[in-house]
Amino acid sequence: MDAISEFLQPYKGIVSAAAGFATIAQFFSGAFVCNDIRKAGSAEKFPFLPFIGGTVFGVLGLQYGVILRDETMIPVNLVGLALNIMYVCFFYLYTPPHLKNNIWFQTGIGGACSAAVVAYVQWEDEDLVETRFGLILTALMVYLVSAPLLDLGTIVRNKSVEGLPFAIILSGTVVSFLWLLHGFIIHNAIMVMQNLFFFVLSAFQLSLFAIYPSKPPQSNAANPQVAKKQQDNNL
């Protein structure tokens, strides 16, 4: 790690700026998902977790930036927090009435978790808070990033990545790589561990888009032309 950090030091300003700009651009990828929701006319088939998770991480990332006194993390997470709050509101507007209680429940859980962790920071010893808060942030990141893989069985069965947020996953792959470099530069093992995991998992999710189409293949029953063609071939 020391060798990598020393090698990257001359590029510290470039990497930090690139990580900041790429992260802000990543936050705007949520707008593409919102546009897909608008086109569909409903948020029912779209996951809410990326938006509420982004809001929670905006709060916690801002707190972590304050702890580290990192001039890149603080403004980036302020922008991310503001955008994700808007995305949550948009998602709620397009959520069918029978699912709105679930949105409120998830929002409440996210808010309670954020408040609890921020309160913990105020109580924890100053010499320990950086490492321990970083570990808490890592655990939450593991859950948030790996959550879409809970549907991996469904993706394989349907042979489709329908519902996976491509824009968010693609931008997450790029951003995690840049923050990985930033972690090496500032010699922060927690940040390196976080973003190495994030990068590998995001790259794996991205690979699913190369394997499966965005829409499930139509069955013969649902596609008369295909069924007729197969019948003709059997004659």
C-alpha cells in the first residue's frame, strides 16, 4: 500500500478532482432511472433501495468527510444528499398507493439508521471514531451494493436484467475505482477496503448486462410469429 500511495502522490490533485466530479456525475445517473419511471408511469417495478440508500450514504459520507477533514468528500456528499432527497420524493410520487406505506417504512428505517450512526459519532472517542465509523460505513455499503444480487436467481431464471439500474451500476464501477485510488493516496485502509469491494461487486453486476438482455425473452405462446415459424420448421 505504501508503494502504491507513493506512486500516486504526484497525481493527488487530478485523482481527487476526478473522483469528485465523477461522483457528482454518478449522482445524476439517478435522473435516468427517474426518467425510466416516468416513461413507465409507475415505480412499482423499480427498486427503491438505491435512492434511500444513496440518501443514507449522503448523510454518512458527509459525516465521514468531516471526520477525515477531507476537502473532496464534504462538498461531493452535500450535492449527493440533496439530489437523492429529490429522487426519493420523485419515486414516492410515482409509487402506487398500495405500496406507499412500504416506502414510508424504508424511509423511516433509513432515517433512523442515519440518526443513530451520527449520534454514535458524537459519543465515540476521537481517537477511535475514524476507524470504527469507517467499519460501520463499510458494513452498510456491503449491504447496499450486494442487495441487488439477492435477485440473482430471478435474473438467471428470467434470463433478463430488467429492473437492475444500469446507469447507477456503470457509474458506480467508475466512481469506486477513482475513490479506491484516492484511498491509496491519503493512505486510508478503510477507504481502500470499501471501494475495492464496491468496485469488484459493481463490475460483476455490470457483467450481467453483457450476458442477459434488458427484457425477458418472449415465450412462443406470447409470440405467435415465433411459434408459427417453429411449426413450419417442424413440417
